[in-house]
Amino acid sequence: MTADFGTPTPWQIATVERVVVETYRARTFSLRLAEPRSFRAGQHYDVRLTAPDGYQAQRSYSIASPPPPDGSDAAGAGLADVIDLTVELIPDGEVSPYFHEVVQPGDALEVRGPIGGPFTWGSDLGGPLLLLAGGSGIVPLRSILAHRATAAPDSAALLLYSARTPADVIYRDWLDAQAQCAGKVAVRYAFTRRPPPLWDGYARRIDPPMLSDCIAALAHLDDAGRPPLCYACGPTGFVENAADALLSVGISETSIRTERFGPTS
Ligand SMILES: Cc1cc2nc3c(=O)[nH]c(=O)nc-3n(C[C@H](O)[C@H](O)[C@H](O)COP(=O)(O)OP(=O)(O)OC[C@H]3O[C@@H](n4cnc5c(N)ncnc54)[C@H](O)[C@@H]3O)c2cc1C
């Protein structure tokens, strides 16, 4: 079955295979799907929890893992039987605390997906890619970066990841390994609350001068020096600020794709 961008697929059961602690408030859940499906990097699944009294709560979680290597683009559909979802804890929330405090390997969850059309990337779209992550907005961008590594390794990519402090950075080791191994990938961090001692990187929220700087760095990585295709994901306020800043440095609206996870934080 290929990824359908219009109609959500029916609910199905997924079994939790593994739980990985990523940070003090982010965990990754590997889910084995009863009905494997193809997907595009950037898509998400809905998760539905049902209480014994029948009360239901439903939330969306982006797929962190890349599509299967044998094709996620329009032409060839590789079926993913396991997907990774990374959930950041919102302490007063309903669903994310359940993931953090209750969900264990072996548990069954009701899920539906993949869902999402505009905020996706495949090798058909090419590069260079400017990826802007705010907090847990890194999750779908991880899928895009990992997919790029196998599907279009010649496409340059720069990830600018805005996090409160270094302890809030999800997938830190993986991201730094990407930047070290893959010549065409750069990763930059912007710490908004507590940068590490002697930090000489960005220590503020994303703004136009920061983006101009990143776009110039990306142009060095891209042989053709083309304008970037931009993806911004995170809390609503982050995404709106990032999109405005991209427009203000001359990126066209048609080159900007956004995904909002929730309220400003
Ligand atoms: C397409 C899409 C993909 C998403 N992917 C992910 C993902 O990969 N990982 C992930 O952790 N979350 C993701 N989210 C957010 C997720 O769906 C939930 O909104 C989040 O987990 C909070 O749910 P909750 O039930 O714990 O909190 P709720 O009970 O919904 O909210 C509790 C309180 O927290 C506030 N709040 C809700 N969401 C957020 C937020 N994101 N940031 C700050 N405050 C918030 C609410 O306003 C409320 O005050 C995604 C959302 C969308 C729409």
C-alpha cells in the first residue's frame, strides 16, 4: 500500500518493541505495525488512547525513522513494519505523560497513518535543504535527514536546531555523527536559554541574520549554489517566527514548508 496524503488510513494495532530514553524529557518508541505501510519522510501517525470508561484522547506524532530504503517516493513503495515515534513530555499534558510514565515494550497501541502531504520530502524534490527545528520539531526532520543520506546523498543539507539548552537536544549523537560523516551535511545549534560554557555558536532565537548566515553556509555545501528548499517544524510561535524570517531574507513562499506541533513555548 502506498502513502495516501488525503484520507487517513484505518486504525490498526501497533506493538511497542523498544523504548529509548533520548533526553530527560524525550523518549523514542519503536512500534511494530500489524499492517506495514509505506510513508514519506515528514509524515506522522495519530495515536489514540482509550480509558476503561471509553474516554478517548488522540494526538499526532511524527515519524522519526526514515522510510525503508527500497523506495518511499512516488514510484517504489517500501513497506515499513516498524516506525519510531519520539514523544516529548509536556508535564501537564494528557497523552505525552502516558507515554513517559506508562507505555512499556510489549504494550499495544492504536495508531493510524501515515498522514500528511505538504510537509514531506523525497529525493524527487532534491535539495539543497535548510531544515529548521524548534524543540521536538526535530522529529520529522530527523526522518528527512536520514532519508536524504541514502536516497539523495549528493543533496546538501543544513539543520539549524533551536533548543533551550544542550540537555534538550534530541538525537545529539546521531546528528553530530551525520555532520561528521556526511560531507554535505551541516548541523548548527541555537540555544535560547542556557548555552554551554565557552559556547561560540548561536545563543538566541532564530532571526534573519542567523538564517542569512546558514543560507550562505549551505550555498558552500551545494555545488550549484541553488536556493534552498526549507522545512520548519516545532511549536507554533517558533514556526511562525522562522517562516517570517525566511521570507525576510528572500526565500520565496513556495520554497517554505511548515509543520506546527502546538502552542508557543
Ligand atoms: C502533525 C503533528 C505532529 C506532531 N509530532 C510530534 C512529535 O513527533 N513529538 C512530540 O512530542 N509531539 C508532537 N506533536 C504534538 C503532539 O501531538 C501533542 O500535542 C503533544 O504531545 C502534547 O500532547 P499532550 O496530550 O501531552 O498535551 P495536551 O493535554 O494536549 O496539552 C497540555 C498543555 O500543554 C500545551 N501543549 C500542547 N502541545 C504542546 C506542545 N507541542 N508544546 C508546548 N505546549 C504544548 C497545551 O496548550 C496545554 O496547555 C505533533 C503535533 C502535530 C499536529
